[in-house]
Amino acid sequence: MAVYKGPVKDISFVLNEVLDVASLAKLPGYEDATPDTIQAILEEAAKLCENVLFPLNRTGDEEGCHYENGVVRTPKGFKEAYDQFREGGWTAVTCDPEYGGQGLPATVGFALTEMFTASNQAFAMYPGLSHGAYEALSRHGSDALKKLYLPKLTDGTWSGTMCLTEPHCGTDLGMLRTRAEPQPDGSYSITGTKIFISAGEHDLTENILHLVLARPEGAPGGTRGISLFLVPKFLPKADGSVGERNGIRCGAIEHKMGIKANATCVMNLDGAKGWLVGELNKGMNAMFVMMNAARLGVGMQGLGIAEASRQSALAYAQDRLQGRSLTGPKNAAGPADPIIVHPDVRRMLLTQKSFTEAARALALWVGMLIDEAHRHPDAARREAADDLIQMLTPIIKAYFTDMGSECANLAVQTYGGHGFIRENGVEQLVRDARITQLYEGTNGIQALDLVGRKLPMKGGAAAQRLLGLMSGFVAEHKNDDKLKEFVEPLEKALGRVQDAAFFLLQNAMKNPDEAGAAATDLLRLMALTAMSYMWARIAIAAHKGLAAGTDNAFYEAKLATARFFTARVLPQTTSLNHQIKAGAATLMALPAEAF
Ligand SMILES: Cc1cc2nc3c(=O)[nH]c(=O)nc-3n(C[C@H](O)[C@H](O)[C@H](O)COP(=O)(O)OP(=O)(O)OC[C@H]3O[C@@H](n4cnc5c(N)ncnc54)[C@H](O)[C@@H]3O)c2cc1C
């Protein structure tokens, strides 16, 4: 059976010993976010995940959602779990106290998202999407919209969705056809069909707020004519209670590979009443707030799935007896050794472990940067933090989700044939993980975002900020004998990033296909380099822990895992650099009809 325990000790290690989480409480408005408070929240969340969400993960997958005449029922137990989640205040953790939220930092939200997703990805998506809607409304909504809707999203009585995709347009939203006609009362009448809308209809909340991209009459074609609208399932009355049914209905739900307990809906809008969010024709800007939050959220899904996979694979590898160790029996009294003695099984476990631990550090660092970008009194610090977030968002979305899938597959492989059997629970992780590489912009599109938008951003200054930070770290620690084994390979990886970026600079202007051809490999090259940077930071914390002399096994394990990553994963950066410099020619030579 699959297992899951909230990795509170590891999260706390990253927050307190690798990053300086205590510094959050010095930011204005976060005075209450002390390390002790955060620790207590993490421990409570872990209990909820272990006792409520994780037990529903497999039953939810087996049962799936039910659709009947426009009504969607979530699997047995989901409504009760959602009520418990909501009543426990988990929808309100990072929301603004002005709207009833607890006002805690984004960093805390990141740590919770990892655990919620690891224990039950399909469930976690319902409040996850609401949070994206909350962010977009709080950043771009009018005061009247905020006052009416944000308290409901905060207390979780109403939920949110994002409605972008249409049957003929997914990546290329410039083609979208949903229309918005202005009405005399200032609202819009919206008509069109959206597909693949996560949490579009369900029985968990009394109302659902859809954030819909549509084209107002007379607006230009392409993405420049798109606006964002808030379209509630039920029109609220002035006192905030639920009123008349609006003209947006679920026409069907998809039967799909994974996340079966999350309703993926076709939503038909037939003269639905909606209100503009943000400026007319600037809908993509407003939606990007939601999409960026969601991209990081999806990255955290990758990490959560990887961690759930790692824990199950480890438990199985310690228990399953097959064969003998190549260097002589390690369980002489038993009929065979546990499979964890075999180097190839260890390769799989360490691939998972070396990903999850540094990925968690990278993600929580980005969480802290978000808090700094929102709250730091110094504008220069806010801008610097934002540059790093912009650079790291596509990396976290794409690399974490690719690795989430890889780690889930490694869990199945560790279980052998038993991994393929449904009741053992790990094949579900493979199916659930797969969507994370596709939605919120496929991983190929994330790579194009990195190469086409983020690298050239501010004339390359944001990229330089990230690379400069890592180079500065190398310079600072290069001569530290204890860290050399991690810092020197990091320096070489950074050199490969620079080499690849220089190749693009020289070639992509002449031939834009060069950028497209390099994108996925460059994203992976930069991701591995960022992971190497995090492992070096973890190593510093581990050495400090060892010097303090308590819990030596914990800190030695960090160093051993850092060594595995540096010796057996980071070298991929060499081949990635070669692949990038092989250029576009071999990809583009074959005419489409000759494939
Ligand atoms: C379960 C599920 C839940 C979803 N939830 C939501 C939701 O809540 N809200 C919502 O609005 N949407 C949602 N989606 C839609 C999802 O975001 C899209 O499926 C995704 O963005 C890709 O669009 P597409 O499927 O049309 O693929 P396409 O855009 O047709 O892409 C097909 C392939 O071509 C590649 N490609 C396309 N254009 C380019 C290009 N310019 N350069 C290079 N490669 C390119 C893509 O990377 C991909 O590999 C969901 C989808 C699923 C399956």
C-alpha cells in the first residue's frame, strides 16, 4: 500500500536552517509569522493530510466524480473533508485579514500546498483554484467586487475556477471566441463554451466563481482583445447570500487518465452575467496573476507527487525481500535481503530523494522571495526578489512536474510488477502526475516562456540577477574545503548555462527556431544548476548541524544525498549543453510530409 507522512522535519529544516524563515516576521504585516507559529501550523496540516486527505486519495480515484443533468457529485467523503478543511481555516491561511484571512506569508502556503497535494492532488485542486481566483481578484478586481467576493473565497464557502481553454484553443488563447456584450447596468452578457475547466462544477461549496476570458464586442483580434470577467454560478444578493442561478452550466465532465476525483468540466455560457476584472482588453495581464500563482502551485504538485512517490518506494524497498546483496547477505537470518541493498534500487530511491529535498528548498526560497517582493520596505529588494521569481517560475513549473512524473514512475519500478497493480496505490501517482506537465501551459510552453520572455526580460538583467547571485555564492564559498565538492561542480554548471546562453545570443536572432530548439534543454540545464545551488546551501546547513553535534545521522544523510546529486545527476548539464549547441538544424531538416 502507498504511504504518506507530512515531511514536517524536512520542511522545518529547510525553513529554519537553510533559509532564514525567522526573517519573515520582520516584514511589515507578518509579525505573527514566527518560526514557532509556522511549526505549529505545519504539524496540524500534516495531521489533516495523514488522517483525512490521504485516506480519500485512492477511494476518490476509484470512484471518480459523477455527472447527472448538469450536477456534479464529488466522491464519497470529499464534501465532509472539504467542510473540515474549510472549518479548520485552511482556505484562509495566506488571505488578507481585511477579508477574514489569517494573513500568513506565501512561504507557509507553499509548504502546505506540498503536503495537501502529496496526500490528495485531486482534492487539493479545489481550494488551490479558489486561491488563484482570490489572487487575481484581489490584485485586479474593483473594490466592490473584492468586498462582495473575497470574504467568501477566504472562508471557502465559495470556490473559484479559471476558464481559459476552448475546444479549438488551448495554448493559443489569441483565437478564443467566447463573446462579452456590455449591458446597460455595467455588467456583461457572456456567451461561449469553455472546456477542461477544473472544479467547474461540484458539490463542495454553495457557489462557484468563474474567472472567464472573453472577447468584448468590437475588441481587436488576438490576445490584445481579451478581457477577464467574473461569472458566478449564482448571482449574489446585496447582502452576500446566494441568489438567482446564472447562465453558466456544466455540460459534461471528462473521463480521464488521472485526478479522477477532480471534476474537469465543459462549461457552457449562455448570456451569463459577468463583471469586468481589471481593464478592458487587458485580460491576459490580469489572468497572468492567476496563471503565475497557478504555475508555481502546479510545480508544487510535482514536488508533492514526487515526495509521495519517494515515501512509498522507500517503505516498499525496506520491506520487500528479493535476492542477495552483491557484497554478501545483509539479512542473513531471512530468506533474502530487502531490495534496498541493491545499487539499482538505491539509484531509484536517491534520484527521488535528491530531487525532493533540493526542490523543496528551491520552492520555499521562492515562497520567501514572494513575501519579500510583496512586503519588503526597500523597493530595490522588492524588485530584485520579483526578478528571481519571474526567472524561476517556468523552471519550477516544468522541471518539478517532469520530475514528479519521473519519481512516480520510479516508485512503480521500485515496486516491480506490484507497482502496476491498482490496489498498491502507486500507479495512481503516475496517472495523477501526468496532467501537471500539461496544464497551466505545457512544459514546452514554459520552456519557451523562459527563453523567449524571461531571459530577454529587462535586457537580460533578470537572468543576470539569478546567475549573478549563484556566481556570488560560488565566489564566497569556493575556498571552503568542506564545500568544494559541491561548489566547484556548481561553478562548472553555471559556466555551461552561460555558454548555452551565449550560443543563443549569437544564433537565435538570425534563426528564431534556434530558441525553440534549445528551450526545453536550456530549462533543464538551468533547473539542474539551481538545484545544485540549493544542494550547496543545504550542505552548509548540514555542516553547521554536524558541528552542533546533535542528530548527526540526519545531517550526514543530507551530505550523502548532496553527493549523489552532484556526482550522478548534475553531470547531465554537460550533455544538455551539447544538445543545445547542436542547434535547430537536425530538428527542422525533415519536411513535415516526410515524417
Ligand atoms: C485535466 C485537465 C484540467 C485542465 N484544467 C484547466 C482549467 O482549469 N482551466 C483552463 O482554462 N484550462 C484547463 N486545462 C487545459 C490545459 O491548460 C490545456 O490543455 C493546455 O494549456 C494545453 O492546451 P491544448 O490541450 O489545447 O494543447 P495544444 O495547445 O493544442 O498543444 C498541443 C501540443 O503542441 C505544443 N504547442 C502548442 N503551441 C506551441 C508553440 N507555439 N510552440 C511550441 N509548442 C507548441 C504543446 O506544447 C503541446 O505539446 C486543463 C486540461 C486538462 C486535461
